[in-house]
Amino acid sequence: MLLAIETSCDDTCAAVVDGARILSNVISSQAAAHEGFGGVVPEVAARHHLELVAPVVEAALGEAGATLDDIEAIAVTAGPGLIGALLVGVSTAKGIAAARRLPLIPVDHLQGHVAANFLEPEPLEPQFLCLVASGGHTLLAGVRDHEGYELLGQTLDDAAGEAFDKSARLLGLGYPGGPAIQREAEQGDPEAFEMPVAMSRNPGLDFSFSGLKTALVYRCRELGPEGVAARRADLAASFQAAVVEQLATKLKRALKKGDWEAVALGGGVAANGPLREAVAELCEERGVRLKLVPISLCTDNAAMIGAAARHAPRIEYPDYLGYDAFASGETAGAAH
Ligand code: KG4
Ligand code: ZN
């Protein structure tokens, strides 16, 4: 049984997992604390994690009906993410592990999003193609084993979730932007405004979202504040359609290039309804199995960190006492 901790961004998360089984998965969202800023403020996030991490860990153990006596190792997100936020999780994990002389398992956050697919219900076994689209990252991962993935393509500028968040702010919608845009778009026409679908003629598997964001800035300028208010739903729907089209186009291209039998989605943007529908259609068309994890496992959570930790190297006590979080890059053994 593993205790996992995730504090890389603005959610304080702890979970207890036993193999592919989730015994508890507690998430304390700080979204309300950052809403007024239209994005995550790193200092605010770190201070909230500090207050929340101990009660969240206790809640995770309590909900699992477990005590630290049942825990064989402590897993923790070591990076990438906000360094102050990560340090809270890593220090907490090291503290608990050291007090109990337990091993520590540092986990790469992106490998965590991939590993969410290894969890129940219906665990997916490699090999599969995984699109990870979150607030900080957008990438296509070729998953051939449990330990890591091959990076097939990634964003050259903004992440898909970041584009949702920045565009929602521009449209006067709330934070986080993805769900706010999706809700607003339900009342809008996705073809009302022509938005650029970047990289569609580029033969590679990389993504780009900054041009789309700039296009939206220009549309908003042309419309003026009243025009934006009147056409908000159309703007949201057109923006969302362009993001979904780019993600689906690249996924389709990756499927054509490889011999993949299954597709999985991960990261917060994978909660997006129209994206799920577009990918489902694509998979049906190509006769490929589609694995959609529950939305609670798409957005940041600690169960996925526990899932990745099952297949990651353990560091025995006391060798991890000097171990540090990292803001960017990869842990050894994550991507390969
Ligand atoms: O994976 P995640 O919880 O945190 C990071 O690792 O970044 O992803 C958060 C991102 C945010 O940018 C949020 O706006 C986006 O996921 N998101 C969505 C939806 N729900 C969350 N984007 C589009 N549609 C959604 N329904
Ligand atoms: Zn994430």
C-alpha cells in the first residue's frame, strides 16, 4: 500500500493506493484562492499547500481506513511544476518517510498523468498512445511500458490548458478557464468566428496555441467590450473548436504513423466534453480502443502519482534526505 502526495500546482492532493486499486483520493482545490487573479499565483499556492497538506494526508489515510503502519512507501511528485509548491509536497513526503524509515518514490508529474490509465476501473496496459493536455503541458506520449514513454510531440509555446485559462480571462470568464469556456460554449456557434488551427500543415506532431490566443485578442479588440459581451458564447465555442481540432488532428496523425491499438487521454483538458467526443469519433473511425479515465483522474490528483510510483525506483532511507524537487525537466526513468 502506497501513500502518494501531489502538490505541483494549485491542488493539494493525497491518496492511498494498493496496486491498481484506489483506496482514497483526496483533492483540496485552491481554485477559489486564485480565481481573483485569473491564474495560479505561485507564492499563494505554496502557502496554501503548507496549510492543507497535513489535513489532506490525514484525510487520505482516514478514508482508506489505513494508518501509517499499513504504508510501505511514500510517493511524491518531484516535478515538473511550481518549485515552491513542489517543495511542500517533497518535504512532507520526506518527513513522513524518514520518521517511519520508509522508502521514498519521487514521481514525474507527467508520468503520473500517463499512469492514471493504469488504475481501476479497467486498467489499461501498455502499449498505447496517450495525449496529455494540462495547464502546464501538452504532449503526445508513446507508452510502450509502465516505466516511461517516448515523447512523440509537444507544444512549442503555450499548453492547451494555459490557452483555455488565458482566453477565459480575456473573455471575462472564470478560473479555471477550461470548464468556464466549455460551459459558455454550449450556448455558442463553433463556426461563428474563424480561428487558426495551428500546425495543421506542419507534418510533425508538435502543437502550438499562442497564435490562437493572439487571434482571440484581435477578435476581442475588433468587437470592443460590448461586442465581446454579446458574442461571448460564440467566441468561446469557436476558440474551443480550434483547440479540439488541433489536438484531434495531431492524434490522428500519430495514429497513422504508429501501430497503436489503444488511445488514452490525460491532463485537465482531457475533461473537455467536445475533445472527448472528437477523440471517440476518431478512435471509432480507426478501429482503435479508447480509454477515458474518470474526470477526477484527468485533473491533478495523487492516485495517479501512486500509480506511477508502482513502477518507479524507490530510494531507501536515509539516501533521500538530500533529495530535491525540480521545477522543469525530468526525473531519471520518467520519459525515455
Ligand atoms: O492537469 P491539470 O489539473 O493541472 C496541470 O497539471 O496543469 O490541468 C488543469 C488545466 C487547466 O488549464 C484547466 O483550465 C484545464 O486543465 N481544464 C479544462 C477542463 N477542465 C480543466 N480544459 C478544457 N475543458 C475542461 N472541461
Ligand atoms: Zn497535471
